[in-house]
Amino acid sequence: MYKAIITPNQLQSLLNAPEDVLVFDCHHDLTNPGAGRENWRRNRIANAHFLHLDEDLSGAIIPGQTGRHPLPTKEKFIEVIKSKDFTPGGDQQVVLYDSKFGGIAARAWWMFKWIGHQNVAVLEGGFPAWETYVQKQQIANDERAFTNLATLKTPHPAQVRTYNRAEVDKIRLSENFTLVDSRTPERYRGEHEPIDPVAGHIEGAINLPWPENLDKEGNFKPVTELKSRFAPLKEQAAQNVFYCGSGVTACHNILAYYHAYGEMPGLYAGSWSEYLLMIK
């Protein structure tokens, strides 16, 4: 089973076999919330269900209290995915994809881990890579060197850690934690803020932009490079907490970290869009 990343070739092998595979399309456009569902209706991997970032992967926004994409309750999320053929407590292989190199799908990946489902993976390269694979009818094994977490042996299931605003405010300057802003450098520095009303970052946070997990082709970098990228962090996963603008692309960094180390660092799900409510 795949627990972090799966290639188009590996997915095709599962779809051709009598395996219990559940595929979700996570297309989303922040500027046009209806575009993802329309894309899914027009063109998708066969039998893929659709998960909407705002409707399925987020809870209700409470003005003045929550960020732009607050987490729903676990019960609500389970209810949503059960309606889309997910079987709680089973061994289904779940595969998630988008067209943003995993920037949205990683949020869904994290949420499946959050409810305790371990066999969940993000499609390497997303839907564009799938289309290229299908067009070329590639049947050979993926020759690009990367470690497949399907064979990674971990002593325990992924330990998912979440932090709220008050907890982050306490740990942000602690020597025992590293707080990581996952947004682009110009947003971290406060030079450009296209979404939130206040620019800047949480004091004490370092910047590891999520797109830097990827190579020029949009695939995850080899594990050795990812480990070098995360070298400034604390040794223990539990001592590292990631955030972004609204708790979505921070999950891409968490996915890359898990791909490299087999452990889950923390997520501040409210992220900058929630934290800034305290400093406005």
C-alpha cells in the first residue's frame, strides 16, 4: 500500500488489479471556487470522486475567529467521504490528485491521516502527469529515483499533531520548536499579499516555501534532497510545526517531510489567516 506518494504508473497497476482503490479529484481555484468541480465533470481519472476544498475539506468560517479554511470536525469529514464510497476502518488505498502539483491534494492527504487512515497517497505530478502517462501509454516502471513509502516500515501509524493559535503563540519563540511558514518568500516577507488583509508572517517562523519540494518537472525531489531541505528543523518531528495562509499548502510540506522521514510534524491549521486576527 502507498502512504505518501504514488506515480501514474503505480496507480495504473492498481487500477488494473482487483484492488480496492478509491480515487479523489481535488482540483481547486481560489479565484473561481466552482472551476474545480467543472474540471472534474469534463475530464477526470476514471471513477474518481470529487472533493471540494471549501465544501468538503473545510469547516464553516466564523468571522473574527477562524482562518479561511478551518478544519471541519472529523465526524463531518468522515460523513463526506463515506458518501463517496470510503469505508472507515478498512484497508482501502486512497489516491488524491489535483493540477497544482499536490498543493490542494496534500490537504486531503493530511485529513485522511488525521482520521487514522494510513493507506493514502498523492499522485506524483497530479492530473497533468496522468494525462501525459496515458497519452504515452507508459507501461515500464518509473525509472526516476525516489523512495517509495509503500515499503517504509514505521513502528506506529502516523501521529497527526495539530496546534491552535494560542499554542502557536507560546511555541513560536521557543528553542524547543521550529515554526515553519510554507508560503512563497515574498508573502513571508510581507512584500506581496494577494489574499489576506494583513501581510507578513508569525514572528519567529522560518520560511520553507512548499513549491521547493518539487523539481523542475513538478515531481517530488529525491529523499536525500528533501532531507537536506529540512535540515534546519528540529530532530524530532513533533518539534516542527508548519503553517501557510490557511492550512492548505502547509500540508504539502508535511507530505514531503513524511515522504522523507516517515513521521508527521505538526500543523497549525488556522495558519496566517487566523493568526493575524490576533494582531490586527
